Amino acid sequence: SRDSCIKSSKALYKGLLALTPGSTILHFDVIGVLAYNADGSFDERKAKELVKLFRPDKNDEISLLAFVQSCDSAYKKLRYLRAGVSNSTLIDKVLE
């Protein structure tokens, strides 16, 4: 549910924040490491998508509110996709 998504994103934020002791706001670099491939090469497309999703501020920081809003936005998009696929499947069954 959406509530559990919000609770999970808060817990994840706190977990990620624990990777930077002494900091009260998450620095984008903590999430930015996801833009690296397994071979260590930097994937610019992934980095742009991460910036687009998490929207760090001018100091490359992500507040708890911005992080939760970003996770919620991704959750809503996924729910719309699942609903669209479900509707499409129902329509296909009716037409068969």
C-alpha cells in the first residue's frame, strides 16, 4: 500500500543516512553510486535518471521529504502501470 511505501522509504532514508555519520541530510553521492556498472564504469544515463527521480538540491543533498516524495512518485507510476496492464488483459480476454 501507499502507506507502507512511505514507511519503507523513511526507513530506507534513515539507513542510507547511517552511511554518512554526522550528517542530517542525505548527500546525493550515497545514491549516485547506483550509476556505476558492475565493471566500475560510470553510466551517465543512469545518473541522469537518478537525478530526475530524486531531485537533489543545489548542494547535492536530498531531504527526507524530497526522498519520500520521490519514492511515492515512483510507487504511483508503478501502480498506474500495473493497473494499465491489468485493464489491457481484461480487454484482451473480452475480445477473445
